[in-house]
Amino acid sequence: MTFPKIPASRRSILQGLGAAAMGISFGGLAGCEPAKKKLNFYNWDTYIGPTTLGDFEKATGTPVNMSLFASNDELFAKLKAGNSGFDVIVPSNDFVERMSQANLLMPLDHAKIPNLKNVDPAFLNPPYDPGRKFSMPYTWLVLGIGYNTKTMKDGKIPDSWKYVFDSDTYAKKIAWLSEAGDLVRLAAKYLGHSVNALDDKVLADVEALLTKQVKAGNILRFHSDDGQDLLAGGDVDVVIEYNGDIAQKKAEMPELDFVVPVEGSQFNADTLAIPVGAPMPDEAHAFINYLLDAKAGAAISTEIKYPTPNLAAKALMPDSYKNNPIIFPPAEALAKCEYAAFAGAEMAQKMEELITRVRAAAGMPAEEEA
Amino acid sequence: MEQSWRQAKGLFLTLLSAPLFWLVVFFIAPLSIVWLYSFGQNDGLVDIAFTGTWSNYAHAFSPLYLNIFVKSFWIAGLTTFLCLVIGFPVALAITFASDKLKPWLLLLVMLPFMTNLLIRTYALIAVLRTKGLINMGLEMVHNSVNGMTGGALGVFEPLALLNNNFAVVFGLVFVNLPFMILPLYSALDRLDKSLLEASLDLGAGHIRTLFNVVIPMAGAGIASGILITFIPALGSYLTPDLLGGPDSQMIANVIESQFKRANNWPFGAALSFLLVYLTFIAIAVQGVLEARARKRVA
């Protein structure tokens, strides 16, 4: 018998517990010693090596205080009200764009980050941050379809978005992720558009596609980034998820697998950045530089199992990580993937309302069942 | 005779100052800001301009959001009704239990409060899911029947208990039942038992006594039970999010997505305040009903 685990993905557990709003603090009882100023690091949950912070303090003498956030929206909301003392933050790609547009990020001094040389050149000039002016790459992720190899019809790999968006092959055994923006962009990708070419016509087509699939009753639920648990519990057969989440789950359940659909998909990247008003910008640069170090980076990747853009760190990793086709999907699949640009607040609101309409169209509740 | 607060104004004000301060600083002030937001507009990515616009409310009254309000009312109303139907016999049973047993029964009713709502909801998921306790139990029975009859029942199909509106109502009843039982119990416990004896002595049956004597006299308890079950159920967020299916979005889920993902605080504030206004109306209606009931008794 399988019991549900409280989803422990980096995005969801704190969100659920509501604890994130307070920002759990991992500082020790530093008050006993002569006060040494601490570097404040604002990070996702389970997103750092077990000894990384202590090692940094040993190397540089600067203690680090880590607080956790559960979603980019939370990070944005916290900094939008004024920086309350964070030195280093970990925003995702579209939020790097959004925060730099809102003048919330400090430009980085590359001279203070020599370990930039460790980073894969492919990550040095991303569309969301040309020239890496505001952010350093930390990890990247790709969305795709997580599936259970034992329940696939005819043993076929669900290598198209068709299986989740436009088919009843796995009726009632499909879960979509609940992030409106991601969902709309992936559906647009299935319809043959770029994730960054959403006009009203494309949005209308996407809405028709999603509404039809939901109305047919093919979708079990919208999951909040705990799709790997739905898959592991046998509730669904196919699920839209991030590669890292499925890679972590496959370690426990070998029958799970992950595919980047043939139509292509969407990349996400988590980055290291310094918010405007950081109290210790020099130490913040030193910390970012330390996280990009080969050994430190390898220790982090060993723990968190997300793909690293740090070539020097990757070289130190075992083959089970380097050659893992889930963590590093084949190049020809990745060639069709894109980063989603931040399309403006109005577009975000449009997509949110689109998904609200899709869900409302699924039918009036309660009468039949109860 | 109780002493009127007018005779000890100084003491009264001293005692009142701390909670009043709390109420103003941590409740009224922040809520007023959100209320002002509901008349504002997004100004760029970060700021909200107070323009006194009604456009947020106009948007909230579009059919899409009205339908979601109606749906939320439906679910909350059904939840309240089920809580009443289930909770009334339980409260009645506790009232007539022996004095030794009573505190234990009350403790049992309150026991779920000692666990976080999230944990209780995940526990429900463990019971209801495809490979949960109920479906696994049914499968065991199914397989043993199949074993005895040589497969007469065919392949076991697990029941769809989770990720639908049934699960949402089930979860809400599970969570809100104590809120219904406790006020019902406190109303029933104060009831003069000799009236029941009189009713029975004069020839009314148990059912008739229940409907003609007990329920009218417990009216205030029923009304407050309905109110404090209905209001949280109407604004429930976690339960539809975790137990519901694709169509189980309630108004609180929409508000959450407006504040967080859509970053549209003014519109989220307008939706929230519509919910607040509706709550005020519900409380006012309850007050009127109670006053009328009191008049009838007097």
C-alpha cells in the first residue's frame, strides 16, 4: 500500500504549509558571539548542498543565513515591498526579466565572479538576461511528460503533447500543472507556436483545446508541482512535470520515466542574483562565485539532482548523473525547447483568466455527486 | 444582576485597550488597505495606484466570476446542510450521554483541532486515493470473492473518490463538522429537560417532540452553527485545491491566483471584499432571524 507523501518538491512543500510567508530562518544562536554580519541568502527549499553554507564560512569567514521561499511570486511580492536585507536570491528566468524591469536587481560585477569561466558557454547569453548582467546560472529545468512505463498502452512512449492535451488515451489518468502561464505556453507549443508568440488568436485556440480536453473529463486534476507523487501513487499515468522531479522519483520507482515531447517544450532556469539594496554586495559576489566553484557546485548537484550549467562541476560528477537521460535529455529534444520570456503583467493576467475560464467550463459541481 | 459597564468605565477601558489595539493595528488597518486596493489599478509591475475606480468590481461581476461565486455557495451550502444533518444527532447524543462520558465525547469532537488542517487533508488523500485505504480494502474483498467464485466479479475498478467535487464536499464536511456540533451541543445542553418529559407525558412521540420542542428551542444554536460552518466553507481554499478535480475551483482559489500568479492585487482585493460583504450580509440575516426568534419566545 502506498501512502501519499507530503510533496517535497522545491516549489510546493512550504507553499502548502504556509510557513514560507514567514521565511523560516536557519541561523544559529549567533547572538552569543561577537556579532559578525551575516550574509542573507533567500533560496528554494532543498536547493543547496548539505555542507555548502558551512564550507563557505570556513573559506571566507562570512556566515550565511538562509531563508526559504516557495514560489517566484512570493519572492517578487517580498522584494516589491522593499528589500528587507536579502543579499543573494534565486529567481527563475522570467522573474529575472520581470525583476530587472522593475529595477529590483543590482547589476553584477563580473570581475568579482571569476568562476564564471566554469559555466557552459551556452548559458552565457540567455534571452532573459543578455550578457548575464543581472544573474548567474544555478540550475536549469525542462518541462515534459512524466509517465509510468508499466501502464502505457502498447508500451508506447507518450512522446507528444497530444497525449495530455488532445487525446482520451489516458482519460482521467492525466494531470496538468496548475501554473497558468506554463500550461498555456505548452499548449501553444503543441499547436505549433513558439512559447513567446502568443497573440489573441493563439490564446483562443489554446483555450478551445484545453476546454475541450477538460470538458471531456479526461483530466484528473491540476497539480501544484506534486505530479511525481500522483504518478508514483498510481493516480495518473501521464503528467506534465519538470525533469528533476521525475529524476528524483525514479530513484525510488524505476518504472517511472520522462520524455521531452517531439513538439518541443519550455526551459526554466534558476539563477543567482543580488537584489537592489543588498546590505553586503561584496560578500554576495563572493558567495555567488563560491557557488559556481567546481567542487562546491558538484556537491550541490549531488544533493539536489537538477541539471547544472556548470561544466567544471559536471565533470566531477559520476556517470549516473552525467548520463542520466532524464536530468540531461537528448540534445535533439532540447533543440526544440525555448525559454519563456516575461510577456508583461497584462499577459500574465490574461493567461490566468483563461485557465480560470477553462476550469469553470468543466461544469457545475456538487449536484450529481452529493 | 450584572453590573453595567457604565459603572466602571475606567476598568472597562483599561481591559478593552489591549484587544482594541490588536484589532485596529492587526485587523482593521491592514484590511482597510486591502479595501483601498480594491479601488485601485496596477501601475507598472510594482505599484498600485488608488484611482477610486469601480472597474475591479465590474470585472468581478462578469458571468465568469459570478458563476464561481454561485458554485462556491452551492458547495458551502451543501456542506453546511450535511454538517447539520450529521451533527444534530451527534450533539443530541452528547447531550443525553452520562456526565462521566460527556467530557470524553466532547474531547473526541475537538480532537481534530489538534492537527493542522493540511495534515488532516493529506490524511484524507491517503484514505480516498486510487491506491488508498478504501480502494485497497474494496479490492481485497473483491479479490477474495473472485477467488471463491472463480472470477465472477471481473477485474477490480477502483472507485473515483478523489479529485472530484464529491471529495471536496466530503473533505469540507469532515473539517467543519466540529464547528457545527459544538454550538448545537451548547444550545441543546441548556434545554430544560422537563419540557421534553412534559411533551412525552402528554402523548407526543419522540419524533414529534424532536421537531416541535427540541428544534424550535435550539434555533439559536442551529443558526450560529450554520453561520460558523457556512462562512469558512464558503472561503475554503486548501480543500478544493488538494481534493478537487479540474472543475473544483472555489472563489478563494481564484483570489489566491489573482494575488499570487496574476499579480493583480486590485482585482484580488475586489473579489475578497465581495466575499467579506457577503459574510456581513449572512451575519446580518442571522441577527434578524435571532431577534425575531427571541421576540417569539418573549
